[in-house]
Amino acid sequence: MRKLVVSSLVSVDGVHGDPGSWASAYFDAEAVETSLAKLQVSDAMLMGRNTYEYFAAAWSEPTGPYDQRLYDIQKYVFSSTLTSADWNNSTIVSGDAVAAVSRLKDQDGGDLMIYGYGRLSQTLLEHDLVDELNFWINPVVLGSGTPLFRPGGRRALRLTSSEVRSNGVVCLGYAPA
């Protein structure tokens, strides 16, 4: 059975939306190395339409090992509105995301990775499909933006790791309790 890992960049005041506009100053060589290592043990990325559109535009022409891994990895795009996904190795999945991810988890292979904590991630957590939840808290207060959490069911978590990086980013790892 595969493990589903969710990793999200978040500001101190709980904003996760549009990290490309505020987190890049903190996504240093250490963050790239850590992220690449996690992607190397993953067979696929799962994403919603917004993440797909952002990633496809940002990493359509890889310039290094991290970018190349994002480009090469199998991508499952959960959307009821997209009609095509032209970015390398992308497949649109419409319909019941919970059932589709359950099937993917039941297959043999490496981890399944989600970047961001949007509706897809939260829905999968609410249905007990997330095995690991990582938040990288960036030392910036944004004052507005898409909040990390939306109303939903309560889920108890167990802290599995914590790290303070030299650039002030605090990395917290959780597993369902």
C-alpha cells in the first residue's frame, strides 16, 4: 500500500495560497534538497486544477534536478472542469476523488505526493487517506490570502517531526493520531 504525503508552505498567519508570490525567498537550497528527496521516493503527484495550472506554467521547461523531477513524475489532476492536461505525464481524474485516491493507494509503488493544502488535501484527510502531513511555516505575515484551513471535520494529529531551519522556516510533520 502506498503512503499519501501532503506538504504545504504556509505563512505564520495561516495563509497557503499563491506561495510563489511570498515563499520563494525561503525556498532555499536546503528546501530544494529536502523536497527533491521526498519526490525521489514518490511515484506520483496528486493535485487540483489550480495547483496543476500553476505548476504546469512554472515548470514546463525544467532547469535542474528538482524541476526535472516535477516535470517527469506522473501527475493526477483532480478536476471536473479541465478538459485537457498537456503538461508532461498528466492525467485528468474526474468524479469521486476519494474513491480514485483509495485505488491509487492500494496499488504497489512509491509514495503519492500532494503539494499544498487545498480542497483535495483536506477532503482526503477527512476521509482518513492522508498518512503524513507536513507544514513548512515561513517567517512572514501576509495579512490576507487563502487561509490554510476551511471548515471541516476534526482530525487529531500526532507530531512526528520538527525542525527549525537557518532561514527561520519551521518544518512540522504530523501523522493521523
